[in-house]
Amino acid sequence: MALSFLFAACEGPQGPPGFDGFDGLDGQDGESIGASAFEIENVDFNSDNDYFVTEAYGPNFNLGPTDITLVYILWETLDDGTEVWRLLPQTVIFDDGNDLVYNFDFTQLDVSFFLEGSDLDNLDPVWTQDQVFRVVVIPANNVGRVDYSDINTVIELYNIESFPKRQ
């Protein structure tokens, strides 16, 4: 009896009601929020394409109006075969003072990869040819809760099983 009195004594008046949340897209109960992903290989940047390449998401992608796109570039492959991926944008400052920025933008239909820099026409082909990108479209309601710079964290969080390749 003393125990029930203790719990009853801890009750206070009900606070004011909270604000209504934002309207969202209706989903099925119990379904986990997933991410769509793909890999695009052999991206070549040059003066003919103004160092700008666009890739459509394709019919298998279902982008919501608030979803966001993350893009990673294959930065290097270690001697043991481990791939090192970096979240864009990425900036390189060369010894001669010139710079290079790998960047991207996206719409509801496509994602574009592009280079910015002080001397793009004289870049070594290692910086412009056969680039590999991974694209992940995530629900915006999770933005800010995860360190998206680590692609392995993103893969685990969104249960991404593969990155279908596009050429």
C-alpha cells in the first residue's frame, strides 16, 4: 500500500498539449525506412562536357520531396584492396597553388557530378578520368543524426546490400 501511495504521489498535473507535427508521407506500419543506392563507374570529366556529368536516378528510385542525395567518390584503393570512399564535396590543393573540387548537385530526377577549380584544363588524367561515385538517396527525416562522411555507417544504417553498377 505504501508503494502505491508513493507512485500516486509522484503524479502531477498534465502539461499543455504539444504542437502538431509536420505532415509526412504515409507509409506502411512496421516497414523500415530504406535508402536507394547505385554506383557509377568510368566517369570522365573534360572540357567537352564542361567537367559536368549528369546521371538519372532511374525507374527503381522512389524519391520523396524531402529526400536528400549523398555522393561518395572512390578516393583510393589500398594495397590490400580496401576501398577508401569520401563524401563530396572534396577539395584538393596542389603544390603549385591550384585547386580542384569534386562536387555534386541533385534534383528529384537526377544527380550531377562536376569539377570546380583554378586550372581544370591542365589536370593530370588521374584526377579526371575513370572516376567512380556511389550515390545514396536517404530520407530527410534522418539528416543530422548520423555521421554521413563514413560510407560504411550509411551502408549499415540503411541496410544497403549492394550498389548496382552503372557505366
